[in-house]
Amino acid sequence: MAAYRELLQAEDFGGRVERVIVFGHPSLSREVPALIQRDDVETIVVAPTGAEWYNPGHRVRTFARTARVGASASSEAETRDGRAWLGSWVMSSRRVLDAATEDADVPFGAHGMTRAEFAALRAPVTRSMLVDAVWRASWPHDRLVLGASRLIREADRRVPGKKISVHSNRGLAGIDGTIATATGIALASQAFQHGSEPRSTGTTRLLLGDLALLHDAGSMLLVPGEARARLQVIVGNDGGGTIFDGLEVAASAPDDLISRVLYTPQGVDLSAIAAAYGWEYDRAATRSELERALTAPPLGPSLLEVPLTR
């Protein structure tokens, strides 16, 4: 249910929730901790290890190290009600996504391309288009790494479930070492198993923002004699930290201070950085250019810059 954020805020969906069971540590959306902090919601947190429990607002009522699945629904009516409850969330999520889709695929006509189809291919890349395209291009033999940027939150809002390996750094400073992490994941996938075949022949893709890239640009250094990672770094470049535009402070502080302190605008030539480190470089400003670049990435380390508007 990709549109869970919207549904959690709806009275007919999130408003009906009475109990929440948490596995892991939710971190991408504010709607989850807001739900847990409601007085009418009972929350149970299950964590096998760890010294500090997830407890937003100190409203969690029960903590447990293990969980055991009990008996299934005791009656056909309860099973039917449960399926209806789940189905309403799934179908409503699809309707929310359909209504919000601004980059719907335009099918090609049987007798050549129409003006609308040409326009769709030449359309500037948006964040949602970028996330959707990277998600579609990734297959089970690939790996996808998401940086702690605005794009991972865009993915959290819209992409459906898919059987692929997805990685992301989280923690106190999730932006640190993003390229290094992706490089390690790529090299591990290329390692030979039992001296014969590599574990995977797919591609590792890293999707991140421009500030996350610049924060770890040193990890692009290619050491002589070391293996070359089959890694495609995809940078959504909107010239600064637009991830902060959604914070409360953005609505109250002066624009010049927001720009300097949070947005931290930059005009770095990413092609020059790629050349300096010996990486392949490409740029995709339209849908057709993006699809081409994702379909046939270079075999070695490469940087794909995708310009975005703030």
C-alpha cells in the first residue's frame, strides 16, 4: 500500500486503527509516529535486540523481544471482515496513486507516434518520473541503493512492492558514506563464488540527491589495481537540499536564511567530478533520455545526472 501516508490521515482508514504492532524502526514518514501517539491507539513494539526501544512521544504501551503468531480468525465472518478491511486499503491506495500520477505512460499508436507521444518522450524529468523509471529498470538480479535524500521519500510514497534487493543507510547521519556503501554492495555482488561464477551479473544502481553525492564524492576514487564496481550512480540534481522545504521552519524563517542554511544551493559541474575520478558520465533531462540511460548502463562505474527543478 504505497499511499499509506494519505490513508493514515483519513478518518475512514487511519481513524479506525485501534492497535499498531511495530517491527523495526519506522523512519521515513511522520504519519506513523503521529498514529502511535494518539490516545485511542494501543501500540506494541517488537525488537529482538537493542538497548533503546522505539517509543515516539512515550506512548508505547507494550514492549516485547519476541512475537508468536496465534490462532487464525475464529469464524468465517471475521475472516471475511478482515479481507474486506485489507482490500479497502489496497484499492484505496491504488486510487490515490492513480489520481496523483502526473507522469502516466503514454501508449504508442499503431500508426506511428502522435504529437502527445512525442511530447511525453520530450517531457522534462520530474522526481516521480525519475523514481518510477529507476524502479521499473531494476530487476531481481540487480540491486538498488537509495540515498538519504528527497528521492527516497518520493519512492516511499509511490512505488509498489517488488522482489528486488533494496538498501539504504539510516541512523544519526544517514547521508554519510552513501557512495562507499553502494560500491561495497556492487563489488560484493560481483565477487566470484566457489572460484567460478560471480554471484550476480546485474547492475547496482544508487539513486540519491546532489548534496548526498557531494558529501561522499571522495568515495568515487578508483584505486589502481582494485576491481571496478558495476555501479550506476543516478543523481537527481535540483541544486541543493530541497528535502528541507517540507520542514516547519521553511514556513517561518526568512527565505534568504532558509536558502543559505538549509537549502545550501550549489552549482557544481558534476561532469567535471566524473572526469576527475575517471567515471563515465551521462545526462538525462527528458523521459526518453532517462529511459535510454537506464536501459543500457556502462559496465563500469558511471554517473548519470538528472536535472530537476526545486
